[in-house]
Amino acid sequence: MRIQAAKRLMTLKVVYYGPGLSGKTTNLHSLHALTADTQRGALVQLDTETERTLFFDYFPVVLGKIAGFRVKVDFFTVPGQSFYTATRKAVLQDADGIVFVADSGSRREEANLQSREDMVETLASMGRTLEDVPHVYQWNKRDLDDVLPLRVMNAQLNPEGATAIEAVASAGTGVMETQKAILAEVVKAIQAELKRARHA
Ligand SMILES: Nc1nc2c(ncn2[C@@H]2O[C@H](COP(=O)(O)OP(=O)(O)O)[C@@H](O)[C@H]2O)c(=O)[nH]1
Ligand SMILES: [Mg+2]
């Protein structure tokens, strides 16, 4: 979270994480398209020779103000390929919320597990645990013929029982619901933090 006191602005960072090709970029493209253009910035791909990240920022009307601050949300995706480890770490740094986009394709079971493990390890290297970080799961590509049962995905990837949403990101289905769910979790965490601070 970044606070700009003079501007009375609070900037939150939400990261879409998951294995390569699970639909993270598709989520951001859909979300960007579904968002009123008066409230959002351009969809930007940050490209360097070795790194690739997609980004846009957004003023969600529904959030209004928190503690007198306007709220802006920066949405990021991370590249899934293993050689982008440093980028994934940089993007996860300071994340206020994480959407784990899992691929429902039955052949992607191992890739989902590996990616979640990487995420947990990367958070640990920053002294954080999944418990501390507001997060939701998106079971994407529910339109495929050969999908992993939801029961299996929940048991393997979501033992903590976080909010999980079915999606077909390429059709825009479940994209807004996922975004609303993660923002709700993030706001809940901030409000709990503010309450603790007031009582401290
Ligand atoms: N069938 C199906 N394909 C999808 C869905 N979401 C994304 N895709 C496709 O999966 C491929 C990888 O998506 P992309 O967003 O680039 O994945 P990323 O690597 O996680 O960013 C693309 O060809 C998408 O069109 C979905 O819900 N269903
Ligand atoms: Mg991508």
C-alpha cells in the first residue's frame, strides 16, 4: 500500500499470480475492457529484454474512500515462465492482495501445484505467509472439455478455504466477480488494520 498524504490517495496493489497460460493476462484484458474508461488508466505492458509484466490502474467507485483517502488499485500480472523468478518476486513485493489464477485443464494439475508452491516460497522469502495476505482463487477455463473437478482443485490448492470463483476469463465470465472478491478481502484487511491501530 502506498499512501500519498498530500493527495489524500491510497494506492493498493493486486497481483494476478499463477502458472503460465492459466489466463492471467486474459483476466487483466477483460477486466480493463469491463471497467469504465473514465476510471482507469491505459493497459501497459512493461517489457524489458528479460522481463514482462502487464499493468493498469483503476479507481473503483464502489470502494469510495477509506479513512478519508481516495482509493486507487494497481493491477499486475506476473510472467509464469520459470526464468522470470526475479520479476515474480518484485511484483509480489508489497502486494496487498493476490488472485491465484489456476488452470482447470486436467493436464495442468502439476503446474498449478508448482506455481502455488513458488508463490508460498516467494512470500516466505519476504517474511510473509499466505495467511497474512488477502487472497482468492480463480478456477479458470471451466469451459474446457477435460477439467479437474472443483473438489480436487479446492483440496489441492485451497486447503485454507479462501474464496474461490469459477471463471471462463476468455469469455469475461467470472472476471468481475473475482476482482470484487479480492477487493473485498483487501478492504476487510485494511479495516481490521485501522481498527487495531485505533485501539493500540
Ligand atoms: N478455453 C479457455 N481458454 C482460455 C481461458 N482464459 C484464457 N484462455 C486462453 O489461454 C491462453 C493463455 O492465456 P493468458 O492470459 O495469456 O495466460 P497467462 O500466461 O496466465 O497470462 C490464451 O490462448 C487464452 O486465450 C478460458 O477461460 N478458457
Ligand atoms: Mg501473461
